[in-house]
Amino acid sequence: MNLGRSFRLLSAVVLMAAVFGLGRVGYAQISTPQPVGAVAEAPRFWQFALVPPMGWNSYDTFGDSVTEAETVANAQFMKDHLLAHGWNYVVVDFRWYDPVATYNDNDLTRQRLGATLTADQYGRMLPATNRFPSAMNDQGFKPLADKLHAMGLKFGFHMMRGIPRQAVYAHTPIEGGSFTADEAGNTNNKCGWCPDMFGVRNNEAGQAWYDSMYRLYASWGLDFVKVDDLSNPYHRDEIEMIRKAIDHCGRAIVLSTSAGPTDRRQGDHIQSHANMWRVSGDFWDEWRKLNAQFELLNQWQGVGGPGHFPDADMIPFGHLSIRAWTNSREHQTRFTHDEQRMLMSLWSLASSPLMLGGNLPDTDDWTLALLTNDEVLGIDQDPLGRAAKRVVQNAGLEVWVKDLKDGSKAVGLFNRSAADAPVTVNWSDAGLTGAQRVRDVWEHRDLDGATEQITRPVPAHGVVLLRLAAGKRGGVGNENGKRGGS
């Protein structure tokens, strides 16, 4: 068989799926190992996530303490209630290799400096078996990944940049070669808040370390990795080494870099090495943080597309901080219903990944309806992958416009002010001409057609999200009032 020809055929099928929306859940999921070789146009890894990844991450609820049982419970809820709407990634967040949790990453350097972390004979991190019992007998995360894959889901985890300090101090051999960990680790390069790792040198030993890591994690069935302490400050050398290691490992692993804000001047570099990158520091359920995301996302407009997305960070809805005390103690989201709609609208218009942070089994009916609105999700998942442009900004009232693959436009009318106000979109601002069919996608309601502009009342800290398409009257939806995605 001609492998080059086979890969080109596979690529064509994947790209057609993205263009025509074949299998709404499926076209973001590519688990076929990718051949390594020259890239003619776009980086091959962009095909690993042609639309923004959608899923759940354990951090906002459990901090560094999540267990296997809690992970599976959230996965089961996703399978039962969210998978049909495109949500499919389950991500175990940071320090799953430490048997002892702190619940507060602001205290790690005091409590866990010098802690013994779970690792194999080559220094590579393994899940702590008191928290992940299926990892017994050096099975790692493979049993958990297999369980999630059998549910139709994808498995991911968080990893700190670097090489474990304990491996460097012990001169542990690096699997697959003649190097030792002390030849790869840079003892002068440390994370300011996490005491687990040293930075990795940009040399043969350093690349051998990262290659050995991702060989192991690929063998477990890893689909997604969130690598922390990469973005701020920006670690160009290690980003490139991680990119090479994933390319070498024989598995399609989506790469997410954290935490931000990523330097906008690194836009060309990061989009050629990662599938998603943070535009901000850790995002929590505070109005000031949501308000700030407008400016950060506007800075990244024009960077990104299918397979490479600026990331507005996790979605802190529902039951939060059960054992994650960095932000506050256990609580329900502090965002109002209007602010939650605003967040989902802004993230969707920006083509941001959507990662939920609340404990999914505790999801109430209102939040579930919010997360399963296929008309809104279809805007985020549109295969054109183009971020919206802010076309109007006036005293807290804004209009954002996103081009969609079918030729229609998604339009967000935002009110960042403290009082209800009408917001108008003029066709000249939105790049429209003539009569338009108008649909309110949050309300699943067709509005009267408009010929030059449309004005809608918008609540304080709220949004009206519209979909506009050329036509004389009526809306853009079908007879059931739903589009079901793009």
C-alpha cells in the first residue's frame, strides 16, 4: 500500500467531514495514528481538532484532588446528557501523580516541595493509585482511557512543563536511549507556583525525555493533553519539543497550552505548534473576568482557524470548588443567567474551545438546557472556524459578527453596561446587504425579516445572539425551531 496516498485520502475525507458537517460529534475526533513526514501546507496536527474541542475538566471542581470515581461519574453524565450535543472530552487536571492533594495550588510550594511523586522506572509520571485504583500494576491511565473510549468519549489530562525534579536528582535513565534525567533537566529553570518539575534543556537528552513521555501516554490512549507553565512566560523551546514528541508518538493527541495570557506577538508560532492556547490567566465566575475576556479575545481576532484556536478558558457553571479552593470555597456559579448566556455567546462567536468546570452530575435543568442548545453550539462548532469581529463598540454596547460556512452570519448584540439598553446592528457594519431572515438562537424564535438594520433590547451583562441569512421574511431555523449544529 502507498502510505503517502493513503494519508492524502484520509486527509481529504476528514476535511470533507469538516466542510459538510458529517457526524457532528465525530468530525472533531481523529484517533488514527498520523504518519510523520513533510507538511505541504497546514500543519498535520490541525486535523486532530478541526472544530473547537468540547468537554469537561476537573480543575474548577476538584483542584488537584480528583479521583477515578469522580472522573467516571462526570463522564457518565456527559455520555447520558451531553455527548449527543458534541461534548466528548473528559480531562483530568493537574497533579494526578501525587497521592496527597492540597486543594489549593497557591500553597503547593510550601506543602509539596520535595514530595515523592508516583513514577515509573524512567521517571515518567504515573497516576497515584490511591486516587486511580485501575492504575495498579503499572497500568497507568490505560484502563480509565479504555473505559471512556467505550463510552464514546475522549480522554485527556493535564501535565506540567518539564521533567520531574526527583528524576533529575536521582539521575534516572530516560527510556529508549542512553541519556539520564539530569542531562535533560535544567535546575535553574523552575515554575513559580508548582514544585514538581525543572525545565527541559533544548538538547538531545531533552527531546529524548519528551519523546519517552509521549510514547508512554500514547500507549495509554491519550487524546488530549493540557500542558501548563508553557504560555506565560512563553517557553518557545519546550513548546517545539512537545510538538515534535507528539508528532513522533504515533497518536493524534490534541495539544492545549496553558496558562495565559499568551503573548499576542507569539501568534504565528503558537498556532503552528498547538491546537489551542490560553488568551488569559485562570478564568473564574467573576464579572470582572468575563468583562476582560472581550478585550483579550478581540486582540486574537484573525489568528486561528480549523485545528488551532485561541482558548478563552474553562466555563465555570454549576457546582464549583467542591475541593478546589484557589478561587473560593464550595459554591454555585456566581454568574447570573444573563452572564452565562453572554459567556456562551462570546466563546461561541470567538470559536473558543468549550470546557466545562462544574460537577456535571449536579447540573440543574436550566444549565443543562444552556449546554444543549444546538443552535448556539453550532455557531462555536461551525467548520469555517472563523472568529467573530467586533464591529461596534459604544459605551459598553457591542456588536460582534461571525461568518459561517453556509454563508449566514452569527451576530452577538452585547450589553456590558450595568443597565438594560437597546443594541442595533446595521447591515453596513455587519457586511450585509438587502433583506435578511433573522433568528434568535437562544430563544429558538424566528423574528421578522429586516432590510437595513435590527435593534433588540439587551439586558445588563447580557446578550442577544442572532443568526442572519439572506431572504425576505422569517428566520433561519427549520420547522422545529432548531438547526442541530452546522
